[in-house]
Amino acid sequence: MRHMAWTTRQRRAGRLGYCALALALTSVARMPAALSAEVANEPASSAANADWPLERVALHDGRVYRGLLRSETRQMLDFLQVERPAGAPMYVVGLRLRRSEIASVQRLEPSRHETLQERLEQFFRHARIEAEDLAAVQLRRLAGKKPPVFEFRDADFLLTSTADDLTTRQAVVRLRQYFAGFAQLLPQISTGTPVHIYLHATADEQRRHLADLQLPLDRTAVYLADRREIIAAADIRQLAAELTATRAEHEQIIRQYETLVAGLPERLREESRRLREQGASSSELRQLNLLTRRQLEDEVDRVRRTINDYERRNAAVFDEAAATLLATLAHEALHAWLDARFSTPRHELPRWLHEGLAQVFEASWFEAGQLRIDAPDPRRLALLQADLNGDEPLALAELLAADGPSWLRAHDDRDAAQRQYLYAWGVAWYLAVERGDCTADRLDALAAALAVDAPAAEAFARLSSMPLGEFEPRWREAMLALKPPVIANPVPLRTVPR
């Protein structure tokens, strides 16, 4: 996250009509230099907006807004700008636009307008529900711990966190949703003993924990099957602090402009008296007052829009870091969930299926408070389809054979490891989501076959209910036929497997 540089903005009055404006604006001496460079052009609407019907307002100065026309009068339009940028959360900005500055308006037909209105109502409702969920989390603060240590206990997990209050609450809410998703996709699998999740506020704190256990220190998160523990680092405290500081600076700017607007009538009266003494006519004074008021209102609107843009960008940095953390927790928690049922050396699932299912949940997203795993991750899908269309796609027999030490050895070759994870995700998603094959009975049958050293292809047939030679072409055809979904805020794709 970057802090903005500050500079002095000076307005020069070249004609009588600008004198009062100069007087008004010189009281605001500090504002972001970077802001003034970027407010002229409204950001282009993202391709991610393509699946939403949107109305369009174009201004005479070239700016274009896309969103929902809420209401209108002869003088003003009340408009909600809607942006769903790829890789960042959706955002909505309320705008009041004067008729005089509008070049054209493109309205939707009534049914599509109503669809858009319903979607936005759901968006706002979800924001309220999520805030209520966060507030409802009952954290226990451990006595005598500095910095604070929070604890939360659920039927599926125990969370011990040194992260800040908000991050800890977000982790709790998402973990509960993830575990509910595990139960939905993998029914009738008992979770056994709750997994203990340690969420450290910084990477240094996590490394000290790993060093105490004599474990490698270069892991974002690690799941210890023998201890039923997950050790992860939030490492976003500094981001949160910077975000708070930047917001405080923005609030100060807004307060300065609000003070300026509130004092404008008195300033105009004083300036009118001075100019009247210099011989200005009543008509000139009315034009001056109108021009000054409009230009100041434009300046305030411009600064508000720009601050909103910076707030969104800063929040997107924080949200991406938080999303990566939560996706990592989902990945490791899925391993713990499966190990609760399949945890002995003679009764365990193959590594490709473990990692494939973990990626299914890692790549999931939330919509209106619900975990979505029903659509494939668009980036993984694109990479897999490109590989399947290549000259030498990976044979599934090779994927199934890569288990235990052979799976880990592939990590010496980064490209080979990434390919291995990609195919594991594709097969796991197709089996679990598209076909619903990952039932408790079929997973048991797979583990039982592997326990008696059955060939990998033969054991796989217990899960898929068909020979590998029949399954593979069906799977390839199905994956190549899939269309990538449009996701406004996909979880960042980690290209280096753990």
C-alpha cells in the first residue's frame, strides 16, 4: 500500500469571475498531489461487468459511468456507479449528476433494470449480513497476554490468534463457512478431534513457532497431521495500520472541504460587498456567485470521487492479502478434515486427491454470504485447458502414480509440480463437484484398495465407478467444454505449490 504525497494547490484568478473561487479554495492548503492527476477520467468499466446489465451515463467532458439510475428530476440524476473489476471486490459509488453536464443516458428496459436493482439490493444486504456475522463472533481474550491473544472454539476447530480483532473474526466466519462446505461436498465424513489452528499476526512470529518445532521456516502455512495443527501467518497487521492511517487522512480532507462549503455563503457575501464597492453590477455578482458555487461543488465532488477511488484501491490490497490468508486456511483445513477420517498409514487417501480437493476449496469464493464451489476456478481452468490442448497432455495414469515420495520429488521441478497440482485440481473438481463421486462409501473403497496395494488405476475405479481408460476421455472432453465463470474477486492464484 502506498501513502500519497501531499502538496499545496493554488488557484489563480485571471478574471473577476474567479476571485471568489480563489478566496474560497486557498483555505485548503493540503491535498494529495496524486489525486489531482487521476480524477479527470473515470476508470473504464471492467470486462467483469459484462454479465451484468448496466445503465450508462456519458458526460460532456468525456467521463462515462455505468450502473443503476435510481431516480431523476429535471435538474439532477441519482446514479449508482457499479464496478466489478477482475481481481478485486465489487464496489458501488453513489453519484448526483446535474442535467447540464450529461451528454447522454442509456437506460435498460424495465425487466433488466429490475434485475440490476435486485442484484444491488442483494449486494447491500450481504454487506449488512456479513457485518452482523462478524459482530456475533464470541472471541475469548486470553488473560495476561501482550499483544492480545484471542481464542475461538467450535465443533470443527480451535483457533488461537495473535492477529487483530477484525482479522480474527473474519477468519472465524470464513472457517465456519469452509467447514460447512466440507460437510456439504464430502457428506458423512466425521471430523473427529477439532483441528487446532494457530493464526500468527506476523510471519516472524510464525517462523519462531516453526523453529520451536524444528520445521522448515519458508512456509506460508503448514498442516501437521500428527499433531492436528495448522500454523499460519496473517502478516497483514501493517497493512491494516496503513489503511487506517490513510482513511484518517482522507477524512481530514473531507472535513476541510465540508467546512469550506459551510462557510461559502458568508465568504460570498463579503466578496460581493467588496466587489460592489468596486463597481460590480448586481447581474455580475449573481453570475459570480453562481459560478463560484458550482465550481466549488464540482471540486468537492471531484475530491470525494477520487478519495473513494483511493479507498477502494487501498482496500483491494488489504482484501487480496486477507483472501490469500483465508484461502490458505481453507486448503490446510481440508487436509485436516480428510485426515480425521482417513488418517492411518494403511487407510489413507492418495496425495493427488488430497491436494486436488484442497485446491477446490482454496479457489472457492463467497457470494451473498454463501460459499461457491459449483463453478471451476477460471484461471486454473484456462491453464488446464491449454495443457490439455497441447502436444503432450499429462496422462492420468502418471498423476495417479505420483503419490507419497514421488509426489514430493516432483517439487524439484517447479513446472512439473505446478502441472501436477493443476491436473489434481481438475480431476478432483470433476469427481467431487460435477459427478458427486466423493461420497464416504467411495472414498472408503478407494482407501481400502490402496491399503492392500492395489494398482493405482484399479483403486481409482472404486472412486469413479469406471475404468481409468473410460474415465479419462470423458474427463478431458468435459473439462475442455467448460466455460470459465466471471468472478469479480477471485482468490489470487499461487503458482508455486507448497
